[in-house]
Amino acid sequence: MVYVITGSCVDVTDRSCVEQCPVDCIYEGDRKLEIHPDECIDCGACEPACPVSAISHERDLAPSEVQYLDAAREFFARGRA
Amino acid sequence: MTRTPASDGPREPLCGLEVAVVGAGPSGVFATQELLRTGAHSVTVIDRLPAPYGLLRYGVAPDHQQMKQLIGSLQQVLTDPRVRFVGGVEVGRDLATTTLRERFDAIVYAAGAPIGRPLGVPGEGLPGVFTSEQFVGWYNAHPDHAVEDQLLHGPCAVVIGGGNVALDVARILLLDPDELVRTDVPDHVLASLRATRFTDVHVVVRRGAKEANFTTKELRELGELPGVGVIVDGSGLPDPSAEPDTRSRIARNLELFAGWAAEPAKPTRARLHFHFGFSVREAVGTDRVASVRLRPTFSETSDTDDDLLLRAQLLVSAVGYRGREIQGIPTDPDSGIVTNVDGRIHRGGRVSLGEYVVGWQARGPSGVIGTSKVDARQVASHLVEDASALRARRPLGTARDPLSVRGLGWAHWERIELAEQALGERRGASSVKLFTWTSLRSATP
């Protein structure tokens, strides 16, 4: 189980979450930040840090938001060049 | 990293400084990590326990193995060649803070907030009443709280508190003990949990469902325990859709509570009850706790008509923590927070050069593990700023002598790990913790 950054982060990328993550698993994505699903330890430190409530536990994703977890997996699978 | 020209002094701002970090928990290790990134060449990390990792080892619940992955990153820092781990040394008791100041240029306090707050109600001294420090310490094998005899009595328990610690305690009491076989809990903890099956665990929150500090994930976990029903009175619950941010933690928690309240009762092996707006008044019993008296928190009158008497053979208070005062360090006696401004320790109203504090010892016990990273960055930048003053303060012609601070080192901790792995093998677990001071000091079961 992991945390996921949803669409509210797009073009906001406030980065407060990056400061909080104890395992440094939040990376700069295309237009938003991305949590690496294999590195996230499910601690929840990032969730309250987000000023736009963009971070959700994967279990809390609305059906329309599940795409963001898939997108994160795809983003890291293709390498962060 | 930005480097200053060689002519301006040392290339690395922290070069040549001897730094001590007091506490090998997340806040201490994050501070160490940040100091190394800033160019520190020598950091001595001192802990009162022979084992590192603080709350990760002794606070995080045994069934939350994913969180423990963080141990890997902390281990990387503690095994860095520039870092020396000194375990089994309590600063302020075994080692005076004045001695520490003689041997190090800078000291970062990161001793956390380990002391569980008591309830302060009659009957608290009865057997069967514990603070979360004692209870969590017991199941997590903290050597200060080892009780090998049967500790638990059931079948009913009351847990006081509106935070994740209360949820951890409730979950440990309610889950199937077989779930813990593969974790690192000691055998006697497993035996005690197996011998006492709880049918009813009551979580009592002083304020409302909205004010509770539960994390949604932890709350949801309770509802998913096999064979456990969650019972909430829906009549007083705030409407989740009235929340300004319906994606917030509070809104999600309220949705969970509303869902449980709406569920028709069905027969289950055990029940978890939430009581909001109640405060504990008294633990009742003769030779041990038998029931707990609650009263509505905001009751205007002193009459006892609205009191709730819950049958309970176990009462755990999870109402917060405070720091352990270190002798020689200015500390608020109530909160245990070290007197500081933005992480610089103050003495007599002025900054005390070379003394810093991070984590819960600086701020009090709030935030999940990870919140201390911000403190770590702050303290590293303070040290960079203070570096030349710290160098100038050194008595001329003398060298700091960090190696004179001795204790149980990293090699000893590795022996403890080996002993724990051997214990784990018998049970199919990757390790089972040693739980007494003697066993930790000798690294043998």
C-alpha cells in the first residue's frame, strides 16, 4: 500500500511533501510530483503536508483518481530521464 | 553543494568539528544524515539503549512492517565510516552533559518524548492500568517495560486517547495473535495475547470524532480486522459532507465513522467501540481494575447520571508523551521540551553556542516519523553558520576527544541482531527481539 499524488498537484508542485518524506521517494514528474510506488513505505508523512490536499492513500482514491497510481507506476517504469 | 574557496577556511564548513548526537531514533539519525551531507567528518551518535532506531524499533507496531523499511535508510547513515554509534549510555546519568561539552564542539539533542502521560484519576495505581509507554513498551520489547508473567486480563479493555497510539493498542488487542507470529514480538507477549482473547475493546476520545487525530489509514485498518465489528453511535457524528475539504483526513475519518454507524450489527468474535466526548473519571476495582467510569467531557453539572461505567480488566491511557529531562539541559518540566528557539538551545534567555535540539525533544510529540527531517536541515544550517565560532571557542592546542566516550558499539548491536535472528528462526520470523537489559547488554537471549 502506498500514497499517491493526484491531479491537484499539476502545475502546483509545492514540494512541501518532498521535505517531509523520510525515504526521499517523491520525485519531480512531468507537470506534477510523483511518489515512487516501490519506495514509499506508507508512513503518511506527506499527506498532511500538501497545501492542496493532492496526496491520498491508494485506498482513498476516488474511481476517477486511480489513474494517478497507474501513471506513477508508468512514470517510474519508463525511467526518470 | 556549494564550496567556499580554500583560502576562506576549510573547504567543508563542518570540517574538523566533533559533533555528538544524543539519541539514535529517527530525529537523531536524520540530523546525522543532514550533517554528513553538509560535510561533517565525525559524528558520534549516543543512545541510552544498546539498540538504535528509537521509536522505529520501540514505537511502531509490530504488524506495521512496511514502516520498518525506514530502518534500512537509518542503518545506512549509522554505518557510514564518519559515524560512530555508542549504545547503552544515558546522557545526564552515565555521562554528564558538561563532559559532553568538553569532548565535542557541538551537541545535537534528539532524545524524543518517551514518557507516557498518566491519566491523573483515582484508581490509576491499580494492577491492570498502564500508560501507552508501558503497554507499547511491553509488546515492543522495550527493556524498561518487560513483564514476562501473564500481563493481560480480559475479555474487556478500555483505551483512552484520540490518536494513532490508541488505535495501535486497540488493534494489537483485537487482532488474531497468529498475525504476530512472523513479527519480532517476544514469545511471552505472544503467549499473553493468545491466553487473553478480548471480546470488547473501547476507545474513549475526550473530544468529538472531528477533533480526533486518527490517521485514516490506521482507522480503516481496524474496520478490516477479521471477525471484529466496529460500533459507533451515529447520533452525535458530524456530517462529513459539511467539511470544507471533503478530501481531508477529517472528512475521510468522519465517512468511516458514518459507515460503521450505519452498518447493521452482526455477530462477530469481538467488537471495537468508539466513545466520543467522554473523559475518564476513575478506574474502579479492589485488587485490580474491574471497570472504568467515564463522564461526558463537557458536562456542565457534577451529577453522575450521565456517567458510563464500562467493564474492563485492562485500562491503557494513550493520552500523549513528554520528554525525559536530561540533567543539565534546560527543559520545561511539564512538556519535557528543551528550551529552544528554532532548534538552538537557550540558557538563561540566550543562545547556548554549540547546543541544539531536534525532533520531539524540540517540539513535543506530534507528527509522524519523517516530520523530523525539516528539523534536521535546520540544525545542519545552524551548525554551518556557527562553525567558525565553534572552532574559535576551542581551547588553544587541545584536541577534542570523542573516542573517550565509550559504550556498546555498532559491533555489539550486530551481535544483538544475530541473537535476535537466531530467536526468530525457531518461530519462522526473521527476528524476535531481546527484551531485557541483561540480554541486550550481553547480546544473548
